[in-house]
Amino acid sequence: MSLFRDDGIVLRTQKLGEADRIITLLTRGHGRVRAVARGVRRTKSKFGAGLEPFSHADVQFFARGSDLVGRSLPLCTQTEIISPYGNGIVTDYARYTAGTAMLETAERFTENEGEPAVQQYLLLIGALRTLSRGEHEPNLILDAFLLRSLAVNGYAPSFEDCAKCGIHGPNRHFSVAAGGVVCGDCRVAGSVVPSSEAIALLSALLTGDWGYADACEARHVREGSGLVSAYLHWHLERGLRSLRYVEK
């Protein structure tokens, strides 16, 4: 029997029995963790509010072994809210759908439970904080998060040099299979020719140039979002269910 304490973001909840829930969290020290929260669906529950999606909370776990992630699910025995990001997200449809896509993406990139994923964890916290404050358009925040998640997991797309031969750009063709922009000689079947503005936007989102991103026209934002979605689906091998609800 062991007690563990870690802070994490609630990614998802599932009903269990009449009053319990299975909570999926992305934690700082243990990566993705699933745990049982007993009685949180009762109206008198004292800690259920800290275990809702988008919540950043400090959680105490009780596990039946020496490791937090083992053969049986640990119990959530105590929680303290650090930042209730959901308060600034769930009341706005665009923010909510973008945030839901972020949570699903983080879960998909951390499929090995108990394996630390600190960069993904920090990316998610930063994105949810920015989204909850309404600092930029939700679509831009989402695309920036998706691109950076791809990058920290080893799938960074190229937006300048050819992804196949490395020739310096700008290069006009874009191939999800090749890893980003490619030159005319390396162009492969299925390549597209997006606008230079859309490519520049994606590069700005990846590097954090929000001044450029915020000034982009809506048509280029939509075009860029399409490229990000296609690139993400290619590397995840199956699409995100939540992306279909995101307003473009």
C-alpha cells in the first residue's frame, strides 16, 4: 500500500457504478494516469469539482503496490485545485471544442501509462491557460498546440527547408507523408501547393510569433488548420473525434 502525490490536468472522466468515476489525468511526474474517484458524483462530494476536465489539480493517490501505475487502478483520495481552467473554457463553444481537442491530443500522445511526458504536460498547461484567458483566437491556440505536440513527440514539420533533401526554401509543395514542405524535385504524389501565407502562419505558430499569427486573414487560418489536421491524422494514424466539432 502506497501514497503518491502529483499535480496533473484532468483529460477525461468516465462513470463507474452509481457514484464513482474513472479519472484520466496527465500528471507532471507519472505521465498519463487513470484512477478511481469514489463518490464524486454525489452532490455532497467535497472534491469532485477538482476532478472535472480542464482542471489543473494537486492529487493524492492511494495505490495497492509500490508503483502508482500497476495491475489495478489507484484511488484518488484527495485533491486541491491549482487552476480551474475550465471556468474560462466551458462557457464558450469555440474555446470548449478547441480545448477538448487539446485534451484528446494529449491523451493520444501519452498512450503508455506511467511514463513521464513532462514536455507534453507543460505544453498542455500553457495552452489551456492561454485558451481560458482568451488571449488569441481558439483556432490559432489549438493549431499552435497541435504543431508543438507533434514537435516534442518527434514529428516536427518543416516549413522552410525541403523535408527530404534539405534544400533551403521557401519551398511551395507540402506533403504530410514527407514531413512538411518539399522542393519541386522531391515532390511526391499527394503533395499540395498551399499559399505562402498559410505556410508562414504555421511557421509562426510553431515558433511562437503571435504578432504575425494574430494578423493573418481568416482564409489563411482555415487553410493552415486543414494542413495541421491532415499532418496530425497522418502521424496518429487515426483521426481525433473532437476535431470534427471545432469551428473553422
